Amino acid sequence: MTPDLIVLADTVHTLDHDATSPVQAVAVSAGVITAVGDRDDAAAWRSHGTRVLDLGGATLSPGLVDCHIHPVFGLDLTVGCDLSAADSLEEVRSLLRAEASTDSGWLRAWGLNPNAFGPTPLHRDALDDVSNGKPALIRLFDGHSALANSKALEIAGVHGRREFDQTAEVVCDAQGTPTGMLLEAAAMELVQRHIPQESFDQRKSRLAALLNGFARSGLTGGHIMDHSKESAELFAALEADGDLPLRLRSAPWCMPGTGEADWELLARTVGTGGRRWSVEAIKLFVDGTVDNGTAWLHEPDLYGESTAPFWPRPEEYTAAVHFFASRGIPTATHAIGDAGVKHVLDAFGSLPSDTLRRAVHRIEHIETVPDDLVERFRTAGVVASMQPTHCTHYSLADHSDNWSTRLGPVRADRAWRCRDLRDAGVTLGIGSDWPIAPYEPLPIMADARLRRRSGHPDQAPIAPKQALTALQVLEGYTSHAARAAGLWDVSGSISVGKRADFTAFELDPLTAEPDALGASSVVATIVDGEIQAIMDRLG
């Protein structure tokens, strides 16, 4: 077959362990790889009408896939002022004062790191005098909590504690008065529903810009850990205007308080989609986050919190897992604390082996676990999906950060055990959890090797023995990402017959120093053999 495209590069990392000789040329026809070889081979493949993209000294790899993102959900989380870089309460308040001076009806902000408050508890008092008379809702960086001011609580009619199907909380003081802290989705929705919403066209425009940013950063795919009717409508509308710039694989949420009739409706969505997006799994939660005290730990945190599962009756979570697994539907479960991870592994361990093999099942985040649970991942055949920058952006080597302080030194020393899981033979997919952390893959790849923020050599590494090798990091975005989605037969390596999805790097990700890699550029992004992003000098 005459190739539509030939891609040349001095260095090609195929991630195909069966490859026997170096590759410098890849031929593509109708979005599929049809040949691999050297530059001499490419000359024989070429015919009239074949486009040749010569990347010169760049390095080509299979396309990078972020294993955990929230592009549509993230549109709601990234409204207003970005507080993610604020490292003190006064800086937070200064940014909010400036935001409050705009014409918007509500004061909105996102990315708030509780470390900025130091020992001061998060309270609506910090917002009331900087809000310029507006209702305010500030999303914390974890995506599982928010801080509302007094006016927002009044508008929402929130005057005390509430009961929820899931483990969510309107935090109140000793007198039963709300502090402004809202933990988990059900509590935040009490206020969120009163905020004026953007139009569909506004959200479509913002989503298009975001997805193009993903492609420019080197991403050729993403595993979306949420889905809704609006998500489907937005993706369909963008595809009506032209192909999406990357492949998107979504997983709608299965929440507490639901039963088999609800699960059947979710199951019917699996397999629906468009040209480059589809619903392929179900997302569940067994806990929240360490930082807001809603993780599920065997022993309480410093404040006596993080002892309850997200499903008040965790046996119902197990029943949901059995329901989807018995139908061959993949699942991805948010589990951060040691008790939460253990319960998920127990749930999969209770499945018949033939049922467990019918689909790929994953655990997302896995922030602190003891040795015995690391080994159980391998024996259960469960995929680990982790985000290295949750460690490097939000915790510190000296354990003075909120996450580590809450856990104490023993559990904090078990931080994000990426290397131990890989060394145990576990499939490890890597992602960002955008907008919880930035999505650009090159700094994430660097952080995973350094166990500190790339470009900050003054910072001490966090649990440095958990650093991944350069190859393990690249695999986490390519071959292991494909296995985490059950797609190794069609993607994840540069092999004949697989999808023509490629990322080209300015620096070789296997030989460049991590700090240099984190600061370097992506040369080109190709999906289905079609160039989605390319440096100007190559265009």
C-alpha cells in the first residue's frame, strides 16, 4: 500500500520489544502504521503524493497519552482567578481582591493549596472582607473541596449540617454554624447550582482551546475520568467542526445511592461515542482526599479524620464492581488511602478469575499504601494509574506540608510508590489529573524521575527511592497507557498494524537530563497519521 505519510527522525523509540534493528522511518497509510525501517527503506516506500515529514534530530515515540484528565469537568473548576501559585494567605487574599474588582457577579477562584494558609484553618472569614460584597466560591486544588463565603452560603440556604448519600460534608463549628468548607461533590453542589452558567458556545470554545493545548503539549490521547450528557454534546459539536486533536476515552461516574437500575443505564453508555472519543469504562470512588480529611485510612489522620469510605456502605461499591466486571466493562476507582486501596483490591479479589480477565480494571491515585498492598496489585492484575506531580507539587521532603502532616511520617514515607509498583511488575499508567495539576507531559516526565519539581534543583526529592527510570516514564505515557486502556493490540508502540499516533521531542526523553527535558519542547504531535501540532520551523 502506498503510504500517505512518511515520518523520518534520527532517533525513534518504538517501544516494540520485538523490534530487532534501529528505526528511523515510519510509513503510514489511512491512519495505520504500514512499515518501519531506516532512511534507505523510506526512499523505496515513497511515491507520488506521499508526504514526507523529516524531523531531523528530533526523537519520535508512540503518542503520549495522559491516563487521568478532566477536560469538561475542568471547565467548571478553572473559572476565575488561578490561585495555584499562591504560597501565603496574604497572597491569596490579594489575588482575590483583584478578582473581586471585575464585573463578574460571583467571586470565583481555583487551585487553592491549603498549604498557603499554614496553620490557619480554612474559614469563610478569609473571604468575606475581600469579596467586594459578592458571593464567593473558591475551589481547592484537590477538586474535592471548596470554600464559600457567608453571602454564598446565604444564597444557597446553607445554615447547618446536611445529610448526603455519599460521604460529603458541610463543615460546621462547635455551634453548628457552617465554616464555609464544603467537602465532596454533593456538598459543593449546594452552592454551585446557584452560580450562573456559561453558554454552550462559550464552553465549546474553551474546550476547543484546551484540547488544542493538550495536542501542542505532545498528547495524542487522554483517559477522561468523568462523563456527562454535556460532555457527549460538546465532543460531538467539536467533531462536527472537524476532528478532535487527540483521542479521548471517557468514564462516567457511578456514585453511592445508586443501584442496579442506575448501573444498567451507565452500562448502556459504554461503547458510544464519535470518531475520536468514546465511553469505554466506569469511574467509581471509595474515598476523597488526604488534604481535606476525606481519604479512607486504616488509622485516623492527625486531626482524627479520613476514617470513612466514600460509599457509606462499602459493600455496595463491591456490588457495583461485580455488576460491571461481570459484563466485561472496565472500571477505574479513585482510591487514595490505604484502607480504600485495600477495599478495592478485596473487591477485585472476590471476583471469579475468568470474570476479572474480561476487562482491564484500574485504581487511580494510590497515594499511601503499605508493602503488602503493593504486591497485591500484581497478583490481582489491577493497573495502577498515578500522577507524579501530585507528589512533587503538593508535598515536601521534610513532611511540613498539609498532606504529610495529616498522615504522619510513617504513612508520608509511603508517598506515591511508583517505583515499587513498577518493580513488582504492575502496569503503571501516568497522568496529570488536570486541572488538579498542570497537564504538560514533559515536566511531569521529569518530575517522575526527580521526585521533585523540575527546574527547581534546590528542592529536596520526596521519597527518592520511588523515582522512575527514563524508560519507565516513557512507558507510563505510551505502552503502559495502552495496556491500562486494554488497547495494547492497537496502540502504545510504533509497530506495523497499530495506530499512527506519534509524539516528537526536541530532546531524547531517554537520554536527556530530567530538568532539561522538562524545559524542552515538543516538535510535533501526530494522530491517525495527521499532524495536529508542529513547530513553526518544520511546518
